[in-house]
Amino acid sequence: MATALRSLTRAMRRSKLLSMYSSGYMLHSHATSFGYKEVREEEKSQMVGNVFTSVASNYDLMNDLMSGGLHRLWKDRLVSKLNPFPGMKHLDVAGGTGDVAFRILESINSVKRRALQDSPEDNLLEETQIFVCDINPNMLNVGKKRAQERGLAEDRALVWVEGDAEALNFEDNSMDGYTIAFGIRNVTHIEKALAEAYRVLKRGGRFLCLELSHVEVPIFKELYDLYSFSVIPAVGEQVAGDRESYQYLVESIRRFPPQEKFAAMIADAGFQKVEYENLVGGVVAIHSGLKF
């Protein structure tokens, strides 16, 4: 009788475990966030890809509308903190439309022009390379088209690469700088993306991340939340015909780590002198770190 009871108990436990896994425990053990939803890790990259495939053609227009054009100033600030120089090897991740890369190239060309005016005999033929890396080919196509419109289609300094922030196809210690603007919150494993950034940077290389962040000022926070959840998805529906993608983008901001926590994650990846600058009360933040 006792043996039968023990066998029955073991069977019930096995049944309970199977039920737990089949009813969502298996999902939770390998789950990540897609906005406010929980999805399997292997599904997130495809879902994020679908979002950016959908928004690619209207991406720059929507950035202007959502930020009132301020995203241009934020990117200018990002590049000014990078302090680009002729001959640098730079990696801009999740930068498919070229917005940051074009600014870096212009900054480098400006340095060259000033140097030539001051010392015409100086040789400034160092080969600059700015790698624009994005996992989404549609975003890269937008960037290439914009480069053509700017007369930069044949500029050898710009190199367009389809690639994953979590598994970069670049050698160790090969980059002078690394930027990622409005992209890191969309990766599945932020820690892996940070580890890859650290790996590819040379000693002395700088990591810079521009990302929508967390507002803590009480009244401003309430207004920002109202704008984010009511206005942005509605504008996405009217302009881009896609409410769901912009609903995800708003939700993904709220799921992104607060400024202090993200700074700690950057330090955990090995970076030194980690700091951040809040812009517009924390609507966006620029995090930076150095590889020693």
C-alpha cells in the first residue's frame, strides 16, 4: 500500500511539473520583453525586425514629429562627445538610416578642412572608416538612399554592414569609437551587446549610447506619459498607418533600465569612467564609457 502511494505521489509530481512547463513556465524561463509583452527570446529579434521593416520608410519623419525635431540636436550632442578625428575607425550600431554616421563624417571633414587651412602642407590622407551596422536591411537601404541623395554614395569612408549588435562581425580591438542611438533597448540581451561593444573597441576607445530614458520630475513625468501613450501611437497610425509598432516603441522605453542601472551595466561590461548626461529632464540620456 505504501509503495503504491509513493508511486502515485511521484506520478502526481511529474504531472504537475509537466503542467507547469506547458502552461507558461517554460516560456518564462526563456522569456524576454517585447514592450509590455513576454515573448520567447528567439521570437523577439524577428518581432523587432518586423517593427523596423514597417517603420523604415517613415522613420526620419516620425522622429521629427515625435521629438519636435529635437532628435537632431540630441544626435549632434552625441557626436560632439565622440570628438571624431581623421583616420578613425568607428562603428555605429543600429544606425541604418545613417543619421549619426553622416554627422560623424561631416565632423571629420570639418576637422580636415580646418587643418588644411592652418597647415596646407600637412598630409591628411588617413583612411577614415565609419561602419554603419544594422540588423535590418530595410533600414540600411534607407541609409544608402540618403547617402546617394547627399552625394556620398561613392564615399569610401562609409561602409554599410548588415549585422547583429549581440554578435558583431568585427575583430577584437579594431575600433576607435562605438555609438548606438535609439537601438540598444531593442536588443534581446543588452549585456551581450555591451560585451561586444567592449570587445571591438581599442584601448582608449569610447562607447557612447543615446537612448530614450526615464523622466523622474513628477509633473513633467505625467505629461510625458500622457504624450507617449496617447499621442505617439496615434501619430504613428495617422502618418505611418502603423499604431502597433509605435505602441511597442513607447512601451520599450518604459521597460529599458533606468539611467543608474544602465550605467552599472556598462561598468559591469568592463568600461571605465562611466557617466551619463540627461537631456530634456531625462527624456533621453547619453551614456558613455572608456575602454582602458
